[in-house]
Amino acid sequence: MSSVDVALESIVNKIHSKDRFLSLEINPSLSAKIEENTINELRELYNIDAFVVTDSPIARFKPSSIFSSLKFQNALQKPVICTLSMRDRNSLVLCGDILGVNELGLRAFLILTGD
């Protein structure tokens, strides 16, 4: 079991026991590369239990929240909740995306029906 899986299990236990849980929402930038200073700033936030990577808000062109979530999770070694919108996908494609990225270690998703 990876350290991120252990941390995710710890977060689920916190939520079930009604302990304090703090997440920080991250908007992926237009760049395909995550800047090193951004990673360093986020690493300094020790009280954050998890990060939430948003899907492209208001249907703007941005990198995939799935790939951005993987990048942030690997760089920060903390659980990431990937937000996905059904806006431009059908349920079969969404299920395929989730199954595929699960193999790469992304485990938590927030799936919305629209904006």
C-alpha cells in the first residue's frame, strides 16, 4: 500500500469520526507543466489533509483534471480529490477514465453533473 493510499485511508477515517478535515482547491493552470515554486508553496501547507483539483470551470480550455491530479499527487505525496464534470462526457467514457487512472494510483473523485 502506497503512502498516498495510507493517507487517503486516514482521511476517510477522519471524516467518519467527524474529526477536522481540511482540503485546498487547486485550479490547474493553462501550462502543461506544474511550476516548481507552486509545488514548494503547497508543500509548506502542513495542515492540509488533501487537495482538490478542479475540472475546467465554465467550460474553458484547460489541461485534464485527471492528469493534473496525478501530477499534483505524485509531486506532493498527499491525496488528491479529482473533480470531474459530466458536461462534455458520457457516463461510459467517465467510467473508463476512472478505471484507467485508478491503475496509476488516483483513488478519490468528485463527479458533478454540470457547472
